[in-house]
Amino acid sequence: MTRGGRNKDRTGEPERRCIATGEVKPTSSMLRFVVGPDGTVVPDLLGKLPGRGIWITPTRKAFAVAAKKGAFARAAKSSVHVPEDLAKTVEAGLAERVIHLISLARKASVAVAGFEKVKDWLAKDQAEVLIQASDGSERGKSKLRPPRGKKSLITCLTQDELGLAFGREHVIHAALAGGGLTKRVVDEAAKLSSMRDVDDGGTARRKGTKTR
């Protein structure tokens, strides 16, 4: 058990308590916030901003509960300003971060896009993670199966967002090889999936989004 009564999981990763749900989770699966000099709650997506960390589960429901209960002020032990569009800002920031990380993976030659290239990587067991656009054709996506194992499917990005990562107009199918960079993509995509209410356990899509 760490100082302050916080436990560490078996991998040694630190855990924090969510201000909305009260659950204790690994920091890699949560969002960190700090209070700026002007008293405004600021998201710290990179985990590098100075100040006392305030942690919350990355779901719209958790944000709503935190706002209703005044959880940010209670955690900060002072009066704070919580922007009304904080959840929306966080979602946009997470999407930008996932796109950036996938772009880095592409430049490092550990990511490919396009049905045939992805199919080839999957056949050769070269792909560790399958990425499919949330608004892509369900019929087309069903032709590719994600690798075995947990966290092997990402479906939280639209085809336009995925296209940005590969410098194209749009992308529906992509894949990532193994490595530390891929883990970062998976961790950040999991947070974005939670914010967008996407179940990456299958070919789910964001609620309310129509397929093409």
C-alpha cells in the first residue's frame, strides 16, 4: 500500500481514486486534472502539469456526477471553476492524442492502413491491434477479425479521424504491430472509447452514429 492508503496493482502501476465514483483504478485508465492559477480545472492528458492531481474515470456519466456533487472543488479543497464543456474538451483532446500516437506509429513503420495491407498483417500474425473506423461499413469490417487477446480492437475513431493519422482523406481499416508505442495507443484509445461510450470488445460504434 502506498502513502495515502492507495494500493498498487500487481504490475506496480500507481492507482488513484475517482472523485465521481469512488473507485480506485490504475492511473493509466483514468484522467488527471489540475487547478490552474486562476482556479480553473484543467485537463492534464499528458500527466505532466504541476499541481495536485485530481483523478476521474473517463466517462460522460462520471463527469456529470462530479459536476452535480461538486467533486472537483471537494478534491481540490478550494473553490474552483469547472468549464461547462469540460467533458467535450477532454474528448476532443483524447481524440487528437490518439490520432497523433497512431501517426507516430505509422512513421515508425509499426502501423499500416488499407484493407489488403491489414489483412496481410493479420494473416502473418504481424498485427497486434486492429483499428476500424466507427462509421465504416459493418459488412466490410466484419471481414477482418482482430488478433486474439484483450485490447486487440480499437473502434473509437471515425474514418476521417483515422485518415488524419495516415495523411489520407479517410481510412476505415488499420493495424498496429507490437511495442511500447502500440501500448500507448491502446491505453489512450481506451479512454476515448469510454468517453464516447464505445465497446471495443466488438464492432460496436458510438451510440447515435449511423454506419455508411
